[in-house]
Amino acid sequence: MSKRQNPSEFLKQIIGKPVVVKLNSGVDYRGILACLDGFMNIALEQTEEYQDGQVQ
């Protein structure tokens, strides 16, 4: 059984790793998770924006 953790703790563990952020509008951002704050705002590095699978 895996240990439950809150989302903030999970995000802290993956700082520096590639992530995909999917917005409700259908836009995806793919980049490296750089940091997050206490409100769970995130910053990405080396980011590309995708819409319908195409780089914008």
C-alpha cells in the first residue's frame, strides 16, 4: 500500500523533473518544474506551449 501525501509534498518531490500542465482550455505546458509557493502556484523552466498536440 502506498503512503498518502498531500499535493504540495508530492510537487516538492518532483521539482527539477519534467511535467505536463493541462489547462481546461485544452492548452498544455510541458517543461521542468522549477518551484512552487505556499499557494501551490508553480513556475516552469524550458517550457513549450502545446495546443492540439502542436507547439505554439
